[in-house]
Amino acid sequence: MELSDGDETDDGTSTHDRDDSRTTDKHDDGPNGTLVVAQGTFDILHPGHVHYLREAASMGDELVVIVARRSNVDHKAQPICPASQRRDVVDALKPVDRAILGHESDIFVPIEELDPDVIALGHDQHHDEDALADELERRGLGCEVRRASGVEPADDERYSSRRIVERIVERRG
Ligand SMILES: Cc1cc2nc3c(=O)[nH]c(=O)nc-3n(C[C@H](O)[C@H](O)[C@H](O)COP(=O)(O)O)c2cc1C
Ligand SMILES: Nc1ncnc2c1ncn2[C@@H]1O[C@H](COP(=O)(O)OP(=O)(O)OP(=O)(O)O)[C@@H](O)[C@H]1O
């Protein structure tokens, strides 16, 4: 059977499914460190992602990244790479202590499990900060919501997964 679109091998599994055994805890953070959570699709990595993750890491002592499931990427084109692949690559990045697969339907489930001190929203993430803060409060989660800065590419560079795909299609399609 051909797995055409990727996420399918990890559909229906929890954030602590079998694939997470392949991730590594790079630091032994104590219980009192500031835990920061970042999130996104991270389909085709570029320096904008690195900028975001470095900035998110600088907001605390430990950075956990939630990698979006295909089912939650409904505001733009579906990712090319499967979620487990996207997660593994993000997990290998220096600023990242741990990357996990997001929940399929309720994005607050991993947040409840992680109980972070800070949620670092990306500069262009569509989530509304006030609405997010309200929902966190409703669920009894004391957590600061911060917005990271964006970085623009120079010259011929592409700091957007969509723009990289567009260029591939343009040049190779
Ligand atoms: C606090 C927070 C938690 C999230 N948790 C999940 C999750 O568990 N599962 C998921 O698929 N997406 C989750 N997301 C959503 C995605 O990370 C993301 O915003 C979106 O689906 C991907 O698009 P983007 O890369 O343009 O942000 C979360 C977003 C936020 C702000
Ligand atoms: N140029 C950038 N500068 C700063 N942060 C970025 C940049 N590009 C992406 N990010 C951040 O990285 C996280 C993951 O982004 P995402 O996977 O949506 O990548 P993207 O390149 O923006 O994708 P697309 O081009 O398909 O919209 C988000 O929080 C997003 O704000």
C-alpha cells in the first residue's frame, strides 16, 4: 500500500506514541526551569524556523516543540512530509530539547500534559493571543503567551516552506 501523504502512519496515535521513543532528551532540566513551548508545521526547514526556535529557546531554560498534525493544517496547503519526519528533524535542531507530535484534534492536550511556563507563538501564527490566553485560563493553565519576531530573507533566499515549494515547482516542475 502506498502511503501517499504522510501523516497517516501516525494518525490516531497519542503525543507519546511509539515514534517518540526515537526522540532524545538532550538536557536534564530540573523541575524549576522555565519550560517554553513552540509549535508549527515545520515542513521544509529554513532559517526562519531556526530564528524562531532560537528566540523561543531564549525565553526559558527548556524548549519543547509541538509539531502540527496534518489534520490541524487546514489554513494552508497540506505538508509534503509526514509528521513523524518533521518531528524527527526539528528534534535534532540545537535550540530544541524535545520535539513531539501534536494531538490530532485538541491542541490543548499536549499543553495540559507539558504545563509550560511560556508559549512562544511564531510571528505569523494565526492564533489570537487573547483567545489563547482565555482558553488557557479556562483550563486552569497558568502560562504566559509571547509572540516571537520574524526574520526576512536576504536577496535570493526563501524563508517560507511555501515559497520553497513554489520555487521547486517553478524550476523543476
Ligand atoms: C499552544 C498551541 C498548541 C498547539 N498544539 C497542537 C497540537 O497538539 N496538534 C496540532 O496538530 N497542532 C497544534 N498546534 C497548531 C499548530 O502548531 C499550528 O499552529 C498550525 O496547525 C500549523 O500551522 P503553522 O505552522 O502555520 O502555525 C498548536 C498551536 C498552538 C498555538
Ligand atoms: N521567516 C520567519 N521568521 C520567523 N519565524 C518564522 C519564519 N518562518 C516561519 N517561522 C515560524 O516557524 C514556525 C513554523 O512555521 P511554518 O511551519 O508555518 O513555516 P512557514 O515557512 O511559515 O510555512 P508556510 O510558508 O507554508 O506558511 C511558525 O511559528 C512560524 O511563525
